[in-house]
Amino acid sequence: QMLALAVLDRIVAIDKHQQWLYYLSNSGYLKTLTDSLVQDDPVLQSMLSPKPPLLKALYLYESKMAFLTRVAKNHHGSLELLTAGIIVRLSQCQVYDHRPETESHSMFCIRDPSGFIPAPVERYHQILLPALQLCQVILTSSLGKHQLAAAQVLQFLIAHSDPIQAILRCQEITATSLKELALLTGIISKAALPGVIRVIEMDGNDGTTMELQGQIGRFQRQCLGLLSRFTGSDRLHEVKKQQDGTQVSGMSKKDEMELAVQQICANVVQYCQTLLIQSSPGSQHTICLFTPSLTEGTSREGSRQDAPLPMVPYWRLPSLGVVLFLLKQSANDFFSNYESHRQSVTKYQNLQHLPPDEIKELCQAVVPFGVDKISAAQRHVLARRRLVQQINHRAELLSLYCFIVENCLFILWRHLEYYFLYFTPSDGHLSLNIQSVSYRGRRFPDRGGLDGSPEARRLVLSQVNQHDIEQLQIDASASFGESLQKKLLDIESIYCKVRSRHLFIQALVRRIRGLARMKRS
């Protein structure tokens, strides 16, 4: 069966006219394969025991999911899978709810002494990750039916809310847990949106709608909390301390984790941008995802740039300072990686003229031992392979850094414009300045103003007074200085202009600069 699925996978991949896809769909084979996932559920649950039976069912499941993901990469294929009820079947599978303990000392993380049988937590990842990848691909390729796909994927997330929220809490930092989180935040950014609820409302009742809104609000708050956790936090430094390791092909463990962290941040800021746009086309009626304080971003001027940000519990709104710091950090990381990227490209172009010691160093990143016994021609092949890995890895990082910078600027602009132009401070005496005692111990209500309703937003903003807005403008003027503006414009001139004729960063920088210099009446 695995061989048959592998052959079908290859056939669908090279079938440009989609004849095989139509045949599999019209003959009912695709529907039968989709329905078989529910039948496999009890066997897959037994795979998670410390001493499992034969793992044949697990490998067959992986082959099925790989084939279904291949089908979903095609627009017509994703629509056929939605019609066949693939997301509904995944929602019915209970194996995803049996998430083992992920602590390193847990018995579920201990491998079999033979070394051939993965630990239970690794087997669980082999089951969950293909499902998340399939959901992500369907969301990306469904195009005209995106709202329908998003509604079904959202119901999948809610059906398995316990493991989903455990992933969002991210207690353990490993390459696999970061990969899980990167996939999940990418899915949530496309599915857990206010517009999706309207699609589900047509088939549900008021009670179902309220439950969905509560679940979406919880997903939103947990995603926003990830920004402070992965922006200059100790968790990011755990990634940087990882040893590079060696791999014959692909990225090192450190590179893989670094890329996953930036993908998580990119997904979250994209989610924020989508929520802001969906709430209102302009700033006047926008929702407020971040409180009016830039303390986290400004208090670090002149201090250690690798110092951790204060952790924000998921039930509280983070402040704009988190966005400001992520903006600065991404801009700095962009230039450090841009220079390394240029050096790697130069080395690749002049590989024949590199000194032997440098060739040897590149080879040792791929093959740690026995480099001296390899011929000169083979060394050049290994060195070229390593340089290609470095170039591709840094190209992905540069793209993510630029994406994060653009979205952070948009989030910052929308919030500053609302707070400076349209917001009327209350007469209350509570301050949102994070340095004040009253703010430091205060928690926002659980609904936190993220659902965009006027009542919820008014509840949060009723605690903002005139002093908070004045302090916000002072901090904005001080932190968004000429050096930062020049750095952002340089990113656009050396990177973005090559890929687009639209000067998005320049326009946002100009607007934020105008808001920061504006005199309030």
C-alpha cells in the first residue's frame, strides 16, 4: 500500500492536465482514502503507548497524508478534498487529543533501547505534523473557497483545542516543538478570523457562535503572547546556543530552529495585520490589539540587546513596545544576515579561488571527520553544497525579516494613528504605563477587546488617560529616530525594491514620523 501511494503521489505530481486527479475523484477512490483515516484512528492511538505494536500502521498513515497533501497542493485537488470531507474526518480522529507529556524526563520521551523505535512523543509528532501540514496547504490553495476551508479548519482546531493550546503554550523548546508552533500559527493566522465565524453561523445556533467566538479569542490572545516570548526572550537565546551540528543534506538543527522562530513571529504579525484590516478599513474604528505603551521598546535603548522582554500572560494585552522592539530587532538581524548572505554568494562565485583552509572549514560543516582523506574535487563539491545551504537559509531569513518589518510598521502606524487622532482619553486615574505600580499588577478582562466589539474595546480603553497618550507620543518621538528610519529605508532600497515597485516601508515610515512629531491640542 505504501508503494502504491508513493506511485500515485508521483503520478499526481507530474500530471499537468490533472487527468488522474479527476479519475481518482470521480471514481470515489479519494473519498474512500479520506474515510479510511477515521478507521485507522484506534490503531494510531495504540501507536502512542510506551510499548507499541508493529509501526506498520503509522508508516501507512504517513504515506496517506503525504499523498493527500500532494493532492491538496493543486487548487482543484484541495476543493475535491474539501468536498470529500477531509477536514471533517481529521476532526473526528481522537488520536490528536492523546498528546504525550513532552518533558525531557518523561517516559514518553525515552527511546526504545534498540534505537529503531521512536519515543512516544516522536510518534505523536509523526501523526500530528502531517495533519497540520495538510490543513496549511488546503488553506493556501483553496482560493475561491477559502472561507469554507478556513471554517472547516477552524472547527478542526476547536475539536482538538486541548493539544492545540498545549502547542501554543510551548513549554519545551525543541526543533520539533518550534516546527509544530510555526505550522499552527500559520494556520491560525488564516483560519481564526472574525469573517470565518459568519460562514459557520449559517449552519450553527447562537450557542455555537458564542463558543466559537470564545475559542477564537483564546487563540488570538495566545498568539499575541508569543511575540513577547520569542522577541529577545531567553527562549530565543536557547536557539542561538544550539550547536550547529552536521547534516549531509538540509539545514543544521540550529538553522532549522532559528528559521522556525522567525516564521512564528512572521505568522503572528501577519495575523495582527489581518485582524486590523478586517476590523476596519481605516484607523478610526480599528480594534486595539496592543496597549498604548512603548516602554518595552524604549527601556532597552543602551542596554543589552539580548536581555529578555518581560513575559506577558496570554490573558493580558501586550503593549506596543513589543512590536517596536520586534521591529528594531528584525531590522538589526536583517543587516547582519544580509552581510553574511553577500559573503556566502561571493564565496560561491569564487569557489575555485578560495584558500584550502576555507574549503576545509566548509567541508567540515557537512562531513566532520575524514576531510583530509577526501580528494580536492570532492572537497569542492562539499564546499559548494554547504555554501548553497547557507545562501538558501539566509535568503529565507531575509525574506522573513523584511516581512516582519513591514507588518510591524503597519501595526505600529494603525495603533498610533488611532491613539493620537481618534481616541478620547478617559478621566480615570489608572495609567497604562508599565512602570507604574497600578499597571504592573493589573490584568485585563478575559475578553480583552480582541473580538472587535465596541463594549469589549471600551472596557480596555476606559483605563487609558491623557498622561498615557502624552507619554506614548514622547516615547514614539524618542524611539522612532533618524537612525531607525534610515535603517528601515535602507532595507527597502537594497532588498524590497529589487522584488517590488511598491515603496511600502517608505510610506509607513513617513506616516509614523508625522504622527510622532504631531502636536496634540
